[in-house]
Amino acid sequence: MSSTVDLQNVFNLQGRIALVSGGGTGIGLMIARGLAANGAKVYIGGRRKEVLETVAAECLAQGTGTVIPLPLDVSDRDSIIKAKNIIEERDGKLHILVNNAGIVGPVSHFLNNPDAPQNANAETLGSALFNDDGPDAWSTLYKTNTFSIYYMTTAFLGLLDKGSRDIEGYTSSVVNITSVSGILKIAQRHFAYNSAKAAAGHLTKMLATEIALKGIPVRVNAIAPGVYATEITLDTITSLEDVAKVSQSLIPVPAGRAGTNGEIAGTVIYLSSKAGCYTNGQEIVVDGGYAAVNPSTA
């Protein structure tokens, strides 16, 4: 009995092949480092080649695991297929796919400022929201934050299936990084981002269901992070005031701090190891209690 719950057995990622999109910075980098440190061979995908190469060189120098840069634009199908072909040629399978790439998109900076002239009345508010960056900006955001989850998962599904059949008692894992913003009922000044993350959360459930119904041994789950110190939020978050500034919450985050790399990477490790093989179609919120005290659909 003890061997089945031993940490080295339950959470061990030795021999796993992983791909983390947007893996060169922020939450993606936290996840990539966590997977590599626990034994996985990790491809980090992104559009900025120099950033990826710097991260890979740092990991090599620090001896913190195998991290390999992989050119990837998740909003472009040709780029996705090129990345798939590289991994297929080198490894022939994939065990872990983390769909992490994301952008913020249009922001209504005035929305939570009661003194802003845009909030004077219904006409000024409606006009200000209507005259945002426009539908093209929304489309660009959805291509990266939502559509890419569908195309990345379907493109790599065959390799993930091979990964499942490679290790006894294991099923490959897709982990979509959504956001607590996707389950909140407040806009946090960005309607496009929040609605796209909500769509990503439901897309996770649909993919999990359809893949399971087809008898394919690949699990699909999501993690909805709260506030973390990333390129999208702040270079550093050092105080509760910084957390409040980023989260735009009605009530402060109960944890009183931003999330840590161990908390987000640890959740991905759980879902991607044998420990998580009985978990499918779920969206796990890791937010320091944000959604517990603010209006949400959770």
C-alpha cells in the first residue's frame, strides 16, 4: 500500500514529455520549471525565440531540469502543426500539454473609477464601452485565449493518446490555464478577457466530455489562477495594495498576497501525474479565496 502513495510514485514525472505554451515568462515559466524540476522533459512554446532560449540556458546552467525552446504561435494553425511535427519527430508522443498562452486585450481603465467622466450616466458609460479598441481587438484576444485551446488540443490529441499508452496506469493530461476572471461576475475593467476566459473554462469541459465519450484516454482539465506576479500583471507584487490593484476586486483577496510559483506549478503537477489520473473535466480555482468573497459563478 505504501508504494502506491509514495511521493516519488504518485507525483513522479520522470519520462514524461510536456509542452507549455507561453512557457518563457510568467505563470507559464513557473509551470515549466515545476514540471522540469520533477523529471519531465519540457518544451516551452512562444513567439519570442530569444526569451525561450534564455530560459532554456538558465535551466541548463542551474541544473533544474530539461527545458527546450520551441517556436510557437498558438493563434496560427501552421505554427501549431510545425511544433507538433517537431515533437513527433523527436519524441513520438506527448504526455502533458499546458495551454497557457494568453493576452489581456481591450481594457476599460475608467470602469471602476466612480469619478471618471465616462461613468457620469448611462449614455456616457455606454458610449465609452462601445468605443473601445473594437471587434478586431476582441477577435485577436479570443484567438489567443480561447480558440488556441481548441486547436492546440486537437492538433496534439494523437500524440497525447500515444503518451497514455506509453506508461501503465497513466493517462495523458491537457491543462488549460484559464483565470479566476472567467468565473467572476465583475468585469475587472476588461470584458473581453473575462468573457474569453469563461469560454475557455466551458471549452475545457466540452473537450473533456467529447474525448472521453470517444474512448480516448486523454484527460482535459483547467486551472483558474487568481493574482500572480507575471508580465500580464506586474513585474513584482510585494503588497496587499499591489494585489488589490491587479485584481480589481470588490473585497480584498483573503490570502492577502499573490500566489506563488509552487502553488500554480504544484496544481499542474497534480493534474499531470498519476495523482491526478482520476480527475477529468474540472476547473480548479487557485486564487487565495478571491472567488469566495467576490461575485462569481463558482
